[in-house]
Amino acid sequence: MARETKNFLIAVLFIIVLYVYLNSTNANGNTVAETAEKLLATAEPTINQGDTYAANNHTVKLMNLNKDGVVVLDVDGKKAIIRGKDTVRVDKLSVTVTETFYAEVAEERAAMFIVSVYA
């Protein structure tokens, strides 16, 4: 019985802490819940060099990939450079490189991404 009461009190404490966190304000006076972004879509495409991937009226084009794994993208007309398996954010699009495939012939180069679109 004491163990059940202890678990119940821990659960109640967790809910109270979560409530306080979500209702705490940031420097702009907005709550955490108000500033959370809405994820609209996520995809994991493989794009060959020169090809374009379209997601929710946004485009990601693989411009270049070098043998060191540096990826150059055109994201909605803006140049983005990703080194290694980093993430880049351009406006409402987040692009993470998950794998690169380098070849001497440029047309054979490709990269895998996680593309997330936010509202």
C-alpha cells in the first residue's frame, strides 16, 4: 500500500512540474506551449546530385557533395551547407543529413536526408 501511494505521489508531482513548465514564460512573455512549433510533415528521401525533392510547397536540391561529406543544398532558393550529419534550418524547413554516397562521377553522388516541415 505504501509503495502504491508513493508511486501515485510521484505521478502527481510529475504532472505538476510539467504543468508549471508548459505554463512558464520565456523572455518574450510567451508560454512554452505557445511557442512550440507544429510539425507538418517529415520524410526521408534520397536525392541524387542535381535532383530536387519537394515537400509541402518547399524544395530541396542537392547541389554538390564532396568526398569529405560536405553537402551543399539549395533550400527554397537559399544556399545551405551541411557538414557531416548536422542539421540546417531554413525558414520552416529543417534538413538533417543521415548518409552520403560519394562517387567520382558527379551524377552518381547522392545523400539521404530527414526533411521536416513546420507550420
